[in-house]
Amino acid sequence: MGSFIPRSLHIAATVKVNQIIWIRSLPSDDEGLSRRITHDLEDLSADEGGLPLRQIAVGHRQAFEAELDRIATEASASARPIIHFDCHGSPTKGLRLAPSGDFVPWDALAEKLRQIDVATGNNLCCFFAACFGLHIALEFDLSLPSPFFLAIGPEGKIELGYLEDRTVPFYRSVNESKNIGRSHLKVLAPEMQLFHCKEILAKGLATYINQYGRGKILAQRRERVVSRGLEKRGIKNPTSADLREARSRSKSLRVTQRTIDHYAKTFLLGRKAGFGITELKELAAGMRRSGSPRNLR
């Protein structure tokens, strides 16, 4: 999922969090480790300045989704959580809930998280202590609000011992530094990756440039738009003026600063993109050089 990110692409932004919501759905054999970690987190929460910890246990999909709906309602008031998903995951089926064995598909989870992120004003942070957790980053539509401000998780499998060793130090670092990104780099990287909504926006637009918004493909798309526009208006023998007008309409196919601002308004819920067209073109060129695959729709 990773791709070339130029140094000039500034995606930093401030996020506000005021609690950790730990959602547990594990087989009984794995609950001991989970409870040891949360016991230590409760001690951190008791420290001055520590984020309060709330634990929620769910066993099936209906209960899981009901809890996310409840969090969305709380977020409409003042809750600004880090939601920690403590369960197993599948790259194709989503999060697996125990003891029912229910799966929550990644796209269904993204929609629930989107509702929470909207309620928080794009402040939702997620920690996926689940194998393949970052498959949630494949469930993006740039024309809709982002499901989260940032998400941390593994692209593939993750060892339980790693989570036991790193989870509490990560949250301790968050409490001390008040900086989730820095804490991720210090404690969790590279086994766990961080995906940032602004980075996802930039990658999505850069992918569009590479696939549809440059060179011969862009020229062909423009001509199709021109032809359809003239046909729709019933013009069989266009004048120069008709062609100029039709081609002016096709200019919207090219990604510009206006395109960035348009998608940022919706996807980032009003946050500024933090990058311009020059940086975006540099990102697109870097992705071409690195052979980065398309990973967003």
C-alpha cells in the first residue's frame, strides 16, 4: 500500500483526542493477553494527563455496529476517540468477531467509521490491532467524507507478542508527547503503518492523474467529452465557436488546484488539503517511477 511521498508534500495536521475506546472481540484463548494490556493502560489513564480508557466487549456483528452507532452519537457532542479494535482480521472478509464468528466487511466498517468521523469533524483516529487491519485503507471514495483522520495497523499479519510489547509504550508516548504520528514512528513503525486522510487524498488524486489525467489518455477523454457534448446539443457540423465552447467544458478533466480544493472540502470535512498542484504532480511522477499500483478507487 505504500508509495512515493515527496518531502515537499506537507500532510501534517492537528487532531484532537480525549479518550481511548477499546473494542474487544476475541476468542477466549486470546483474552488473557488483551486484558493484561488494558490493565496496564488503566494505570496510564489514572496518571495525570492520561487519556481515559473505556472498554467494550462485543461478540457479534449487530452488537459491534450498535456500539459504533453509539460512539457516533457521543461524538456529535464532545467525544473525540481513538478507537482501538482488538480482534482478528481477514484481508477479504473484514474484522472477525468472537465468539459468533461474524465478519464485519471492510466496506461496511468504513461506512460506520465515516459516520463517526463526520460527527467528530474529521478527528477520528483508529488503531487496528488486527491482522490485515490496513485493508480499511482500500475502502475509500474521495467523493465521500473520509472514514477517519488517521488509522494505524498492519498490512498483513501481526504477532501477538509484538502487540504485547508495543501497545502500552505507544499510548504512553501519546500521553507524553501529545503527538500520535511521532509516537507511531517511535514505537510502532515499520511493522504497523499509519495512513493519514490527507495522504490518502493526495494518493487518490495522483493515481487519477497517472491513469486518466495526462498525455494521450487525457486527450482521448477530452475528445469524447467534446463529441458527446456536441451530439447532446444536436450539433452535427460545429463551428469554431461551438468547438471552443465544447472544449472549454472538457478542461475539468484535468486535475487542478480547484480539483484538490473541491475534493478536500468533502473528503477532509473542511480541512485544507495542505498540498498544492505542484506537489501533487511531483507525487504522481514519483508513483510512476516507483511503479506504485493503484490502491484507491
